[in-house]
Amino acid sequence: MIISNSNNFAVTRAQKTGGASLEIYFLESGLVDTNNDIYTLEGGFASWEEFKAYNDAHDNLKYSELPRNLYGYDYLKDAQKTYQEILADGQAPADMPWVGTIRHPLHWLASLYYYANVRRKITAAESLKKYGHYTPYDLHIAQKVSEPDASFDFVFDEKWEDPNVIDSLKAQTSYYPEHVQLFNIENIHEHVSAFITAKGGAVTERIEVRKSDNDPTYYLENLSADRKQRALAIYAKDLTAWEAAYAVHN
């Protein structure tokens, strides 16, 4: 999350959409007053200066190599606030220009699936203790649900009423206002660079978007056609937003 009162724009990040990389683009651009504007950093760093010092001391790590939990995960409560939550906290005016990232719904679901099943590999109880919440995919671990079709049915049928499931699978577009300018993650560098240049900021070198350890191809190839259609119906607004962003920027 970034609220730049100094240059009149805000950035929010839906989960698993490259939003953390988006924040770094803007923090590198000079368009954020790191002493007075509001912003969050991956890893829970307290300030941009602390982040830079850590990076310098570790031979300029690629952003994708930065430890996500260096100072715990509490920062995510602020980093992944929705537009409505930011307004409720009085952190930005409703009409402030807004930017964010969007991902094709099926690729987004595949990323969530791999993040929990390949990277986290913890049960819901362990996740609740460590993070204060759990994802539907954490529920897989204890019940050994792993194949894409069985996973989909488990999440969207058996566990759909679970508050943690609903929260972790809320639509990407629910994080943003209607007037948001969205960049599709596939070409994030080109999109953000154009926006930053128009604002008079400095464009940094391409930032590698953090990815899960496994290619989502397996999930996408093994999720049945009817389940894909159901997912696209559930996330129809996200699909429309992704298609619109793709049409504008490609």
C-alpha cells in the first residue's frame, strides 16, 4: 500500500498480483515522500531507508529473493488493505487517483493454490497460530486434498462459507475503487513505467515479480473445463477488469 499525498496517488495490492513489486517501482521513482507519505514494505521493514540498507548489506538482492517475513507478517494487514478499509481509516480521500495490478482469474487461483500447497505447506491450525488467519488451501494439508479438481471442489463447495475462506478468496477488484487504473501483471514494467514517466518520476530497472516455486501449468492443465468456467463466472468482474487492462496496455 502507498498513499502519496505528495504526488496525489494511491497504490493498493490484491494478494498474489505482483503488488509488492508495484510498491517498489513507486518507492524507487521519487514520487513517494518516504518521510511523510504512507507506505508498507515487503518483509515488514519500518522504512524505505531500512529496506535499502538491508539490500545494500546483502549484495543488492533481487526483490524476489527478499525474505517475506523478516519482521513477521503483521505488515500484511496494512499492505493488503482494501480501498474501503483505507477510506474507513481516513488515510486517503475517496477521489484520489488509484492504481493497482490485476491478474487473469485462473492464473490468480493457480498462484494461490501453489503458494499454499508448495510454498507454505502448513495446516490451517498452524497458519492460524502463525499468521492469525488461514487460507482455504491450508485446509488441504491435514486432509490431503491436492489435485486441482478435488481442491477446487473442496474450496468452493465444502468450505465456501468459512469466513477465512471468503476473505482469502475475495475478488481482486474488491480491493480497488471503480476509478482505479489497473495494470495487468504480465507487462507490469511497461505499464508502471509509462505511469511514472507521466508523473515526472524516475523509472527503475525491471523488477522481477516474485513467483511461486512451481509453474502453475499443472493446475491449469488439470483443472476441468467446467470448473474453469465456474471460476470465471465467480470472478467475472475480475476477468472483465483484466481484459480491459490488457486491451489498454497491449
